[in-house]
Amino acid sequence: MDHFMERNVPFNGSLGLFDHFFFLALHAAGYAISYCSLWEKPRKEASMADNTKQEESGLSRRDFMRSAAVGAAGAVALAGMMQKEALAAEPAKPAAPAAAAPAAKPAALKIDDVMKAAREKLYPRCRVCPECDGVACAGEVPGMGGIGSGKSFKNNFAALQKIELNMRTFHNIKKVDTSVTLFGEKLALPVMSAATGGVTYNMGLKGKMTDAEYIDALLGGCRLAGTLGWAADGIGDPLETFQIRLKAVKKYEGKAIVTIKPKTQEEIIKRVRLIEEVGAVAFAVDIDSAGRAARALPGQTVEPKTLKQLREIAKSTKLPFIVKGVMTVDEAKMAIDAGASGIVVSNHGGRVLDYTPGVADVLPKIAAKMKGKTVILADGTMKYGTDVLKMLALGADAVLAGRHLLRGAVGDGKEGVALLLNKMKSELTDSMVLTGTASARKVSKSIIA
Ligand SMILES: Cc1cc2nc3c(=O)[nH]c(=O)nc-3n(C[C@H](O)[C@H](O)[C@H](O)COP(=O)(O)O)c2cc1C
């Protein structure tokens, strides 16, 4: 009955036609919302079968939710129109102030559009699930999933889910600083795009997006959001593809980090020279891609590296050298001994070795020994600002987001990437206030519950 009071209309005990409609509309909206949220509950292990069913029926969960919401909104609007008519009979009231300019499209809706566009292009390589948990795409490598059973990818998601935050609001931290400085570069937020390559063989974008367009979207989006993007290096990618990516790095004035596969020493050093020429901030070797050493094809040699070989790479240049794919304390120490300026605690998104622990499980052990001695980066299912804050509290200096930003790039180019990064930044800002964290440079372990 609250709406009678709000309208300042005395309730006379009987409902008019308008009121019947209004109640009906509210019921419809409430029903749609509760039904949607029930359906949206984590579906985890069931998600693959679930997704397939929707795809067969041609009506996705998202589409249903949208129709339900539109239906409910329509009913509310109809009731609103009837209310307007009823009020027209009342004595005239002073004119309302001039209507404000139409409000900008809410960020959540825009992101929904980007994800929808991404799904249209990426399906079936990526189903753009409500949560990217490695379930639906288990075993899809090449593709977007995790290798084998998909356990390593799923572990990344599960390890992060386990972490909860202590909410603290008895303090005077109202403004927070999300910026960090890495390798001499100030980033507006401690998130960079991870290296993701294989526009055709992983993402299935042949004829829809080229390598050049993809890397431009990733690096350009990161620049728009005030951070750095990473450029990939696929095992089978010819040098020309690598050079396409370097061209984009140059276009964005070197504001990027370039990865090199653990190829032969000679091949790596050849690429380091090219990276120096485009003025990149740093380079990385994703040493965890060494798994194919045993079955490498001619010209596609990848190999594990000895300490001596890592030293040789570090000494070959003045550029900061980052070792990507460190999952143990001893190898983190060795990377630093070899002269690396940074490490990425990563299992390559669960794409190289099945049954590794989740990154959030190993990160605190590595950070306990290495914090302050090297730049510690981490990745694995980064999507929300709270994901970032958790990783910082576990000891990372910044994080990399792979599949999430990939979808932004495919869905809406550089604007899509920037939109997702800005949303992460705004969520990070809120969660920093609510945990009493003033600066992303110094996040206390004590915020973890
Ligand atoms: C399609 C795809 C391609 C990737 N290509 C590369 C690559 O070329 N080099 C690299 O170091 N990592 C590569 N990765 C791994 C990512 O850099 C990152 O470590 C991983 O995806 C974890 O982040 P995420 O869970 O946010 O996706 C790739 C990942 C995906 C999904």
C-alpha cells in the first residue's frame, strides 16, 4: 500500500483499474527478477550440458532473462501510463523543472552488448558463459579452454572463489589510489591485458577479425584505460605475425610488454632486438609453453630453459625481462637469480599442464619469499575489481586479465577493452574503500577473511 501514501492519495479501501495493473506489473517484475536470479545461480559443473541445451533450443538463458525483464518493464510502463491518466484528473501542480538530458546508457547494459557481440563472433570457441570458470570449455586447447580435464583452469577460478574479504568501514579512507608503477610506467590501475594470441586457431575468428585488428584493440584499449597491454607470441606464428604485433606496439609508443615463446636462444635474442626497436616497456618469455619441446616441429622449437640460458637472455638486453609461468617458490628464486626483473605467477590459464593448483593458492607462498625483491604479477580468471584486490592482498603487484579482455576486444575493439578495464577499476575503487585500503601499492593481507 506504500504507493498510495507516496502519491498522497487517501486509500479508500477499494482498488481502481490502474491499481490492479500496478500490482500486476509489480508481481510480473518481481517474478521475473526472482526467476532470473534463481536461474543465474552458479551452475558450475552443470554448465556445459546446460549451455548445450539452450543452444539447441535456440533460446539462451540470457535471451530469456532479457525477454522477462522487457515484459516486466513493459507492464510497469503500462501501469505508469495509466497512473498518468488518473492523475490528469487531479488539480494542476506546479510545473516540474525542465527534463535533464537523457541519461547515458548504464555501464552494465553496454557491457552486456559487448559480451553479446563477442559471443556472436567467438561461438563455439568461447560460449561467453556468465562466469568464466573453465567448465564448458574443458579440454578445448587450441581454443579458449584449459588443457585435458580443464582442472588447472577450474582451479584458478575455484582458488579465487575461496578467498573472501573482511569488510571494514570504521576509518577515514574516502579517496583511494588505484595506480601502481611498474618498470618505470605509472598505470592507472594494477591490471594489464594478458598476452592472448591465435585469432584463427584459438578464437576461430578467420574472416571476422585479423591479428592486426585484435592486437590494436587490446593495446589501444589498455592505453585508453591508462594501462599497458601485452602482445602474444604463438608457437606456430611466423615472424611476420610477431612483426604485426610489434607494429601495434610502435603505434602505441611502446606502451606494451611483448612475450616471446621459449624458442631457441638464437630465436629469442633475435626477437629481443626487434622489441628493443619498437621501444616496448619490457619483454617476457612464457617459459611454461615449453611443454611442446618433445614434439616440436622444425622451426617451431620450444624448450625448457636452464638457469644459464635464462641468464643469457636477461644479459642480452637492457630491457626488463619477465619470466611468465612461475608456479613454485624455487623457480621464482631462480628467475630472480637469473636476472629477471619480474615474474608472472601463472599456469597459462590452465592451458599447458593439467592438474596444477590454482594461481591464488600458490601466490601467497611465492610472495612470502619474493615480495619486494622482484615485480610479482599474477593471472587467472581476473574479471572483477574484487578479483584484483584479492590478488594484491595475496602478494601480487599487479595482475593480467586474459580471456575477459579478449572478449572485450572481439566484442567492441579498443572501446570494449577500455570499458571492461574501467569497470574493474571502479569496482576496485569501491572495494578498496570497503576494506580500508588507501593505495593499490600497499594492500594488507589482513583484508583477507
Ligand atoms: C586464447 C589464448 C591465447 C593465449 N596466448 C598466449 C600467448 O601467446 N602467450 C602467453 O604468454 N600466454 C598466452 N595465453 C595465456 C594468457 O596470457 C594468460 O596467462 C591466461 O589466459 C590466464 O588468464 P585468464 O584466465 O584471465 O585468461 C593465452 C591464453 C588464451 C586464453
